[in-house]
Amino acid sequence: MTQTILAHPLTAEAFAPFGEVLEVSGTPDRLINAGKCGRFHDRAVLDFADARAGISIFKSESFSLPFRLELVERHPEGSQAFICMTDDPFLVVAAPDQGGTPGTSLAFTTNGRQAVNIRRNVWHGVLTPLSGPGLFAVVDRIGTTRNLEEFWFPDPFIVTTP
């Protein structure tokens, strides 16, 4: 039986159990570059076990809503930040871990000017840009041990907006 997940606008408060929302809000923490640039300082907790941080570029085909959610993944050895390099929205699906399987999934849509840092061991959907092909800088763990677990839902979900 197919169930529906409603994707709501991404907010820092709603996403807090899964990681951080990276966005410009409020005033900068400090001014740099002779006062010409505002620095919004240290907005995400990068967490990598026995490895180093790396920056990769991902280019993904676009998707549309409603979206058929069949697969989630998690990274037990490190956090993973997705920073969209265009002004286009993308879908973020996240679920807490419940004994090695995903708990209740929540879905969010970014406003095109937000990025996310997903904590280690948080189940999340695949990269899902909602317009164009998506171009993302991804900051994650570079190491020699396996850092990917996948879970295929026996009954997929349909993700849509309210």
C-alpha cells in the first residue's frame, strides 16, 4: 500500500533533529574583507570518523513532485552537506534511525537559497533537485571504510506538497 508524505517548506526548527539548515538569516556574525563581506560563521557541525572532509561536485537529473520515494540511505561514518550551486529548490527527505531501519520520514522543500548538513546516521532520500539538472557541492567524509547503507522501502511513499 502506498502512503503519502507531505513536503513542507524547509525551516531550521523543523530540520533540527536531522542536522542544520545553511542559509543567510539575520545579521552576519562578523564583517570581513574590509567590511565588504558578511560572514555567517560556523553554521554546520561536520562530523567525520577517522577520515578527512572532502568537497565533491554532484550533477543530478531533475525530479518533480509528486515523487516516488523508494530508497533512503545513511552514512554511519560522517555527516553530509548538500550545497546547491544554483538558485533552484530541491527536496530533502530525512528520517531518524530506529534500530537500524528508518523511522517516520519527513519531507522538506528548500526555497532555492538553502543548503543542508545531514548528521551521520540520519536516513535521507537521494539527491532530488526539483528544477533543471541539479548542481551541488557536497561536503562529506573521504575515507577508506564503507560509509553508505541503503534501505529500500517494501511499499514506496509518494511525496507531494500540501
